[in-house]
Amino acid sequence: MSICLVMVLGLGLACNHPDEVRLRVIDTSCQAYQPFRWSVDDTDETIEQARQHNAVYDHLCLDTIMPSEPDEIR
């Protein structure tokens, strides 16, 4: 029984190693998508949906889009 306990504790300590490699996710969706545009021929409902999408886009992506030119870096 004590051998099993030592093995379980050893596995637990191995999982919490301070030098453990962590997965890093880079979200490029803000670079791939653009705000929706609409025309005067669109319905009010379509325009409202586009505005709602654009508000979410602005909230999530406004500060994450990389400028196309190095001089444009904020």
C-alpha cells in the first residue's frame, strides 16, 4: 500500500513541475476577419446585425490588429 501511495505522490509532483512547458495559443482571427459593411438596400434587421457584429469585433480586436507597415505601430 505504501508503495502505491509513493507512486501516486510522485506522479502528482511530476505534473506540477515549475519548468513545465505550457501550450501557447495565438489567435489570428482578428487578422483574418473584418467588420461587416452594408448598403442602403439592406434591411434594417441586416444592418442591425452587422452593427452588433462590428461592436463585438471592435471590443475583441481593436487593440490586437497588427499594422501593415512598421511605422504604424502604436
